[in-house]
Amino acid sequence: MSEMVSKGRFGRFGGRYVPETLMPALEELEIAYGEARGDPAYHEELAYYLREFVGRPTPLYLAERLSDDLGVLKVYLKREDLCHTGAHKINNTLAQVLLARRLGKTRIIAETGAGQHGVATATAAALFGLDCDIYMGEEDIGRQSLNVFRMRLLGARVIPVTSGSKTLKDATNETLRDWTASVRTTHYIIGSVVGPHPFPEMIRDCQSVIGREAREQILEAEGRLPDACVACVGGGSNSIGLFHPFVDDADVALIGVEAGGRGLDSEEHGASLTAGRVGVLHGCETFLLYDDDGQIIPAHSVSAGLDYPGVGPEHSHLKDSGRARYVTVEDHDALKAFQKLSVLEGIIPAFESAHAISYLDRMAEETREAGEMKTVVLCLSGRGDKDVHQAEGLLTEMLDDEEVR
Ligand SMILES: *Cc1c(COP(=O)(O)O)cnc(C)c1O
């Protein structure tokens, strides 16, 4: 195996499948990140901004009414929804903006689909007065006007992408192209644990703050580790962030919940791990959704954040090795869970996080059948304010149905 594809492997997944012209940028980043990772000053600065700007540590909240409802599960919610900007994405963008400043870069670029990563990137860039260009498919720009406005309000430029399907996949290609030509001044912040080495590893480290805090908090609350960690999986960053500090604890089950969309048979879903095949996309080898001609199949989910046709290579390895398990939840059930958590806990979750919540019903059923009780840590990756408008249309009928209450 050449050096190009053997670097940054998770088992047989990952690597660095990029044109020669992109190699210098990736090598520079790998070295710079290696240095930052070993530098206490970097960690001190990051810890300061995570505390003072993001609002960390986020609480690990015992969801009592939800636990009562499930009966056999004691559920703790890791409240990433309480992070500044309303989700875990800021953990990554902030850490990387600090890295960019170390490198003397003055400009930040990123791709965005629904706009959540674009907003988190623009936020971190604004904090330090860095130039910020966000690539976004024209199709997505039309659908997500509020987030486009947020990015502009934060001082970023939103660049429309008109190639291909005019969505996230194409925006990612454009951002990589920009970076190839602009690396001297520019840092590229990928939005999840995907892309060529060192991105999946670096972003996992940024998000692992979720699992490190949760581990400490659950030990404090319960005096022992949880039986399971549960999180939704889009590209895989909030889930790997929760899982990673528990990987060596063999008794802790790791369960990732993918978007089942309209059902696996419908081909309208986002379940790359459950229903995909191994291939190469955006510089790394991993499970993907593609057809027999090798064409990427557009992912579908009611939640825009789970709508990615690939997944981080480390998850592919965790699945392959059997260390983690991946399940799916369909749109309809996620919507029910969206309402359920709102009613039971006074917490409106992001549609993405609602997938993880919904899986608890199935887990409770299995646990009951086995005659057990379990303690679960669930990553509540974001708050649902961004989804309320969409939910209003989708849920009105369901809310009239007493059965759901
Ligand atoms: C983007 C997003 C996700 C999915 O991304 P991951 O990289 O899989 O974490 C999940 N939840 C929320 C709230 C998001 O904004």
C-alpha cells in the first residue's frame, strides 16, 4: 500500500485518496496538528474558549420522566443542545479556528449542507475576525435561507455551488478545490469526521470532549460506567465524540442511530453503515450509498444533518470490528420522539437527536424482555429550534392524535 492510502487508517478504512496537488496542504495540517496536540498552550487556550464562549462543560442531565416512561432505562442526556449556537458543531469549528490562527492563516473556508456547519464556522471565524467563505449548493441555499442569512450576519460570504446536484457533496468538492489553490492563507474546516487524513482523527479529537466530560459526569452520578452510549450518526462526529473515550471499556455498548428516512427499502434514507457499501468519497474509504454504476445515491432524512451519503471511517471500523452497533430510525418515529421529549422533559431536541431518542423505545423493549435494567448516556446533539417550523407542518395531525401523548 502506498503512503498515500496507508496513512490515517482505522482498520481497513480511512486513508488519503486525494489528487497530488492537495497533498502539501494535508501534510502541513498533519504536522501542525501533531504539534498543537502536544502543546499545553493550545489546550489551555481551547479550554478557555470552550468554557467562556461555548459554555462547557455541558450538563449530563438525568431525564427522570423519560426514564419513568421507558421503565427499564435510566437515561442521562449529554446536553450538547446547550452549547452556544445550539449544537456540538461549535466544538470542532472553535478548535480548528484556534489551529488556523497558530498556523498564521487569515481565511477560513468550509462546506455546508443545511447550513448548521456553516453557521458554526462563521461564528468561530467572527470570534477572531478571520475572513470566512462558505460553499453551499444552490439547491440548499434556496431551502435554508435563514441559515444563509445567519452566516452573512456573522460576516461570512456564502458562495453558491452550481455543479452536480447543487448540494453538500458538490459543495465539498468545491471547497477542496479552493483549498488546493489557497492553502498558503487558508484553513479548511470540514464539518464532520470525514474527508482525507488527518481530518477524521483531528475532528474526533475535537469532539471527544463530549465523551470525556460524560465519562467523568456519569462516574460522579452513578459511581460506575453506563451500560450503553447512544448517539445519532450523520457524518458521525457527535457520536464518535461520545464513543471514543469509552471504546476501551468493553462492557459499555456503543450504539449509533442512522437515519432510516422513509425506510431502508425505499432507498430514501441516510443509513450508510446499515445499508451501504465500501467505497471512496471525499478522500477517504468508508461505507457509502452508491448504485451499481458507482454513482452516489443522494441521502434522505427528515433531519438535514443526517442527510449525508457517507460516514466517518472510524465508524466503519467500529462496525467492522463489532465494537459498535448501528441501527436505523425512520422519519416518522423520529418525529414522534421529537414530540415525546418535548412533552416529557421540556426539551425540544434537534430532529437529528430525536432519532437517538426514538431508538430508546426499542432498547427498552429488548431490555425488558431480558429482564434487565440499564443506564444509558445519550448524546442530545442539538436543540430543535431550527426544526420547529418544519415540525409544525409535519406534526399538526399527529398532535391531534391522543395516542401519541
Ligand atoms: C450536524 C448535526 C448532526 C449530524 O452530524 P454528526 O457529524 O453525525 O454529529 C447531528 N445533530 C445535530 C444537532 C447536528 O447539527
